[in-house]
Amino acid sequence: MNKNETTEGWLQREVTCNVCKDVQSVLIDPYRWESYTAGRRAIQNVWPEKTAAYREQIIGLRSGYHVCDSCWPKDY
């Protein structure tokens, strides 16, 4: 995702899949990130409009463990 006028000032982080080692770039609104990492709100309440894949990337940034969509078992 590239920065634009709306995302100017956002955090740009990289998250690595623990299975295939693919690296993905993620743009994060710093105010929402602070709210999420402070534990005040659940991730689906902080980013309700985002996809499950995006929210999984954010969880991976916080926890240090991430599995990308390509490696995630499709049975679940």
C-alpha cells in the first residue's frame, strides 16, 4: 500500500509470515494503533471497515507471529 494524502503521517511497518517468510508492508493510522496496543479496544472495533487479512497483519505486528493468507489453512 502506498501513502497518499489521507495516509500521510501513518506508520509504515513490515510484517513477515512465519511460514513462508513473505514480507508485507502495512500502513497504520497511529491513533488507532495506540488505541489497539493500549488494550482499550478490540481490533474489530478499532478497524471495523478493514478486511480480516489486514486485521491479522496488525495482530501479527503486535504479537510477533503472523501467517499470511496464502499459508493459512483454508479449512478454518
